[in-house]
Amino acid sequence: MKTFITAILNPRTFSKLVVLLFLTPSAAVFSQEEMSPVEDEQEFQLPLDEVRIFTEVLNRIRNAYVEPIDDKTLLENAIKGMLAGIDPHSTYLEADDYDQLQESTTGEFGGLGVEVGIEDGFIKVIAPMDDSPADRAGVRAGDLIIKLDDTPAREVTLGDTIDLMRGEPGTDIVLTILREGVSDPFEITVTREIIQARSVRYRVLEPGYAYIRVGTFSTDTGDEVKNAVRKLHEENELKGLVLDLRNNPGGVLQSSVGVVDAFIDDGLIVYTEGRVENSEMRFEASTEDVSQGVPLVVLINAGSASASEIVAGALQDHQRAIIMGTPSFGKGSVQTVLPLTNDRAIKLTTALYFTPDGRSIQAKGITPDILVDRGQVTRIPESLVSYREENLAGHLENSDGEEMPEEESEEAAVIAAEVQDPPEVLVRDYQLNEAVNVLKGLNIIRPRIMAESETRLVEDIEGTSAR
């Protein structure tokens, strides 16, 4: 306590104390001898006017606030506020926060299953995880949470928000939501549960056309995508593949590199630039293209953030995939956990990442090659009473000798149409339906282009021989 009083009376001494408390990346418990002399103090000198204001505010709160507050709480709140004021992703991690961060990267944790950030003082939903409590309750990417139970969003930091959302499985939290296109706020009740983030799902949509959904990037996502692609190739004659990154809030950087590596043989995938040591990294493709060059469409939207944008940007720069959907979220920053003590740390933005062509995604996002908004396909069957040439009396028969099928009854025709239609998901999901159509178009045009190229090559060779 003696040192603290001295700091208030002597701003220069307090400047040194603040440096030790706030700027040392791995702080232990400092003795009086460690805090007194500071080497190269000019390098760490703080502006004295601001230090005086800080100490004055601290002193007035201690003496005048309606209830007593201990110095430890005040200083921790100051740290939280300092980090919250830098950007929406930097935060102070106490012991529980650090445990939760590790849980979220390994793929199992308790809570709502939603990725959030801070925008204009409100909590913005980046994306709910697939099949999470938030997803099933109706929380959408882009929603603004203005209240958590009885706590207004403007009164909490990002770290506090995570604390409020997490809790015992089976307990409820009421989120008050503002949504674009809805005039009044409304409430959604979400029941907490253990979140087991299912990172990768895949299926065949139609013969030859498959779908891989990546809901979040956890530690093993890259390997899971590679295994999914291999299995799809083994079980099907693949003509096209859709990689769905919509509403994927990101996750582990190395996993996004692994996903890109499943679709390219070599080349740069992503690089980062920052100010601190080891913040500048480059990631290159290191394995074979397990997709075997199959035509690829990547779906993104405003809920696609961070690692999702790395994947989309890299595949776009390598011209390996057609990017479809709507512009992505635009989170192009890297956060590093810097330990302070054995159970305290800060999550600090330390670098920006760039696509292979040097594009920064920060606050811009990835622009799709083909813009496709959300929608729903309405299938309108051909009229059952419409006439074709074959229905006209006395029409000429087809000369190939094949018999035309007998005319079906109305009921049989409807049943047949239902059976032969693509999966219902293509009807409900307009963006996915368009992605499959693009893949079909590529498969129609590619053989023609290859045939024309072969013809030109033969002509060039023959022309050279003639000369």
C-alpha cells in the first residue's frame, strides 16, 4: 500500500508502476526492488498529464463512490476498459476466461454456442454454431443483443458478455434482440448446454455433386475436411463439390490453412504482419490436392469471419474455387494470448492477416465472385395438361426407333416428380441450389474447352511439322 500512496503523490513513480503492471507480457509478483529502478525508462515513459488524470479518477472513486471498492477491483476494471477500448476482440482473461478459451478451441464447452463481438456498444452476433442452442432458438448472424436477462449490453465488456452467456447446462438466458427488418426488439430464450462443436459434416446432394459444411475451425478441422473429401471420392464419381462456410465464425488459424491445403498442391495460403516478435508468419501448402482438382464452389455470407475468410480468400486468389454468396464479415486480425501470471492473461490483437495476393480482409471482407442473396426456390412443375408435339394427333414418330413412354396418370406423374426431385435442401436453400447449378455448368463447358484446346494443339503440331 505504501508504494501505491507514493505513486499518487509522485506521478513519475506511478508511471513506472503502470508500465510494470500493464506492459510486461509475463509479469510475476514484483518486489519493491524490482519496481523502483526501471532500465531505459525513456522507452517506457508515459504521458504525465494522462497519468495524473488517471490517478485523480482512481482516488476520487475510492473516496467518493457510494460503496467501498478495493484497489484490486478498480485496477482490474481499468485493465478491462483499456483493452475493450482498443478493438472489439482484445480482452482481459481471468482464470475462468482462459479455461473457456481453451475449451472453445478444442471443441467442447458449455454455453449457447454463438460467436459475438461488440458494435456501437451492443453485442453483435457474428454467427451461431451449427445445431447449437442459439441456432435452434432462432438467433441469427447480424442480430444485435441489447440485453442479457436484465443486464443491458452497453454496461458489459466482451469478456463479461461471455461470462453471462455461459453457465450451468439446463439453465436459461433471455436475450433481447434487435434485428434488421424487424421494427421492435424481441426476446429469445436460450437454454444452455454443453456445446460439442461439430466441425465438419458432408453428404451427397445429387449423383456426382457433394457438399461439405464447416461450422467452425477447431483443432482437427483441416484433417476432418481432408478425410471427408477422400471418402466422397472413394464412394462417388465426383463432378463438383460445394464447401459451405456460411455463418462460420472462424477459430484456429492453422486449421484454416489445413482446409485450403486440401484443395491446392503448392503456394502461399496466408501470411500475417504485426509489430511484436513472431507475429509475422507465412503458411504454405504442404500436402497433395486430395480433392483431385474437382470443380469447387465456396459459399460465404456476412457470418463468415476470420478463418473462414482466410479459406475463401486463399482459394479465390489461387483461382481454385468460385466464391458465391454475400460479402463476408471482415475480421482480418489475429489475436494472441499473452500470459500475465499463472492464471491471468490478455487476448490482444497482434497482427493482421493477408491473402496470397496481399489483400487485407480487415473491415472489408471477401467479395464473392458471384453475388447470391438468401432466398428460397419455388419449384413450379410443368402443367400436367400442357401439350407437346408427342401429344398431337398424327405426329411423326421419332426416327431412332425408341418407343416413347406411355403417358402417366396425373397422380403417377406427381409421385414421380417428387421422387426424382433433388434433396429438399436444394429447394429451401437458394444459394446452395445456385452453387450446384454453377458446378453443373462447369461440367458442361469444361469438356468442350478441353476438346477445343486439344484440337488447337494438334493443328499447331501439324502446322509445325509441315513447315
